[in-house]
Amino acid sequence: MVKKKMILVIAAAAAAAMTCGAAFAAPAFVSIATGGTSGTYYPIGGAIAAAVSKGGAVNATAETGNASVANINLIAQGEIEIAMVQNDITSWAYNGELMFEGKPLKNVRAIAALYPEHVQLVLSKESGIKAIGDLKGKRVGVGAPGSGVEGDVRAIFQVAGIKYDDMKVDFLDFGQTSSRFKDNQIDAGFVVAGYPTAALMDLATTKDVALLDFDKETLDKLAAAHPYFVPSVIPAGTYRGIDTDTTTPAVMAILVTHDGVAEDVIYNFTKNLYTNIADVQGAHAMARNIKLETALDGLTAPLHPGAAKYFKEAGLKVE
């Protein structure tokens, strides 16, 4: 009888230990690749990490990164769990196009759409540039080598019928673009990011610059060739000295992961993000566009099953 009681006590203790272990399971640790400190990914990525960690079950850390192309390569190689990327870059990566030609990254999975990223073609007011074709013969920053910005520039130039050989190109990130303008070393520079972009806000306080207003013909051709580009507007007053609305193409910033990350980890990540979305929306002007109802807009890779599970529970139609 004593022996039987002892066995029951041990079994009960084991069951209790298992229950406690489940209740107090250690959170999953994930890293989020963002962008440089002078862009928009960095502050919004930090806010997302804080919001996700606030919900428990997942402990997220935001890491500086080299933006879309570098980030999605980290994802595909399994070197990081979550990344912020452009939806056009995701499309090219998943389908093996442009800089990913012949090397499709089929393990990439989407988590959620975030906010629009605008093509901001910054101009020196003395440059005389009024249209995309006027870049011929000018000194132009086209983004960091192999970056999402440069990919967008190549797509825009293709439909506009111009090429790098028509101008003096320089491969610059956001901070370098701002510095070159300040030193009068470039006439125009491309930045693709949610507005207001820190590097451009800083630039506009020290130098008179403008943004190129894209013509309808170029926007229509671009959307027809690459449907992830949509016409959008940067409002007047976004940057000092730019007092009129600017019509320009935009793509979507999205969150991606890879198919090796567990379903429950991405489920909890997604759930915590939208449960605490107000915290993210208060971190940056562009973050106000991050909403549950638009979370599936513009995704260009298959949805991760963990994200799909949460969105179905939240009432979204998941195909």
C-alpha cells in the first residue's frame, strides 16, 4: 500500500512539474533585421520588437541591417528569423528574378504587410531636373550596391528608357546620399523608404532640395510592368522647403520569415504585434499605416502558417 501511494505521489509530482514547465515555458528568442539608423526600418523595427516582446511567449530583438536584399538573403540562409523587406524585393527573390535570377529563394514566407515605402528622388534645386529623363548627364545616387533601392531604380530606368551609362552613377546608402548632397557632389539621389526619412529630414534643414514629381505616363508604365508599384503621394510639408504634394511610386514594406521557423513562434509573434499595435503606431509617422485590416495587402510570398493561423482567428480572409 505504501509503495502504491509512493508511486502515485511521484506520478502526481511529475505531472505537476510538466504542467509548471508548460505554464512557465521560456519565450522563443527571435531577431528582426531592419535597416540603417538613418532610414525608417530601424525605428519601426525597434518598436515592433518591443511590442512583440511585451506580449510574452516571444522575446524579439531588432538588429540594424543593410535593408531589403541583404535582409532577405539572411532569411533564406536561416541566419535570422524575421526581416523587414520591400514586397518587390520579396517577389524577385521568391521567383528568382533580377538580382536573384536563377536562384529563387523558395523558403521565404510572408508574415504581414506594414506600410507603403515611397520612391523619393531627391534633387538639388540648382540641377534643373524636372522629369526622369533629365537625369541624363547628371551625378545620381542610385542606392547601395545590390540594395532594394537600386533594384527599384533599375526597374524605373527600364520603363523610362534610360540607363546608368547615360549619367554618372554613385552607389550610396541613405546617409551617404545626404552627405553627398551637402558637399555638392551629386545632383540627384534615390531613397526608397517611408516618409519622413531621417536622412532627408536632416538634409532639408541644411540644403535646398526638391523631390521629383513623377509624370502619369511613367507611373502607368511602371505599374503595368511591375504591379507592386502603385502611384502615391508624399504630402506637402513632409520636408522643409517642399511645399507641394509630390506624386511618386510606392512599394510595400513587409515582414518575412522562412519556413524553418516554428508555427507557434510566428503565431505568437503575429498575435503579440497586433495586440500591441498602438505602441508601434506611436513610434513613427509611417507606422500609423500598420493595421490589422491591411496586413495581407501586397504580400508577394506565401504566408507562413503561423501568421495564417492568427489572421484566421482575427477574422481576416486568408487564401
